[in-house]
Amino acid sequence: MSFISSTLFTAWGYEVSLLEALSALTSFIGVGLGVTGKRITWPWWAISSALYGFFFLDAKLYASAALQIVFIIAAIFGWFGWEPKGATPSALTNRYRLFTLLSLIGLTLLLAPVLSNIGAASTTTDSFIFFGSLIAQVLMVYQKYEAWPLWLVVDTVATILYASLGYWFTCVLYGAFTVIAAIGWRRWYASHRRTIRSL
């Protein structure tokens, strides 16, 4: 672990480890492929999640570390759930949108005290990132375009959190994810609308 945790380069006084750099690179590729709806996104999600799991564990961001296990499981379901040609985006009903929002709020508030009790570096924010990412990932597996606006919010919050903790490389990555989420939202929504018009 010492080799992969060693400093790869220093940028503006921040030491970027080989682990963080590899995590960021594989994650960026996976998210970028997700926007296009290509099935090959899922192996990249699994690899980046495994790498980031170790990174977040070392940073004492326990909810974010545990989330990577969920991402790996979701990657397996996504690989087998999507057709070889890729995703066919659809939409949630308003009832499920409301249920999703209320679940996210309730679960975030339930986990935050637990994280506080175990000495996590972040509590409510990391809890929100955990459950927001979990729900967004499930929505992606089920090919719902609402995954992307949720990713947009989660990635914005994550960008702010990692900046506040001084993880600048990961902060920049999540800033890029925020932009990608906006693009993904537009592309998946447009694809969904085309599907409706063709019916």
C-alpha cells in the first residue's frame, strides 16, 4: 500500500498520490462513458470504485468508502442489466420522484449521527453524498434520466466537501463530474423524449 500511496506529483503545494491519480483517471473515464450510455462504462466504474474505496478509507471518509462497495455491486448489475447497445433512458413517475427525494433526506439524517460517533471527517455532508450517490447509481442501473440531475447536485456537494478538506485533485475531478452530469442530463433527457415521440 505504501507504493500506491506514495506521491506521484505535487501541484500547488498539494501532494497527489498514485492512488488518488489512478482513482481519478479511471473514474473520469467511467463517468464520461456513462454520459454516452455505453455499457463499457460499468467495468470502469468498478475499477475506479475499488481504488477510491482505499483512498476514502485512508481519508476517514467512511461513508464515501462504503459507497464504493455499492458502486461495484451496481456496476455488476448495470453490466448485465443494460443491453449490449447501451442504455435506453426512461423517466420516473412523479410519485417515485417524491419518494426518492424524501428517502434521500430521511436516510441522510439517519446516518449523520452514526458517522459522528465513529469520528468521521464529515457527517451530514458525507451522509448526503453516500445516499445521493447510491440512489443516483440505482437510477442509472435502471436507465432513468433523473440519475443525472441527482448526480449534478451530489457532485456539487462533493466538490465543496473535498475542497474544504484539502483534497484538491479529487475536488477538481468532482467539479468536472458536475459539468459531465449536466451534459448527461441533457443527453439522456433528449434520448428519452425521442423515445416518447417515436411511440
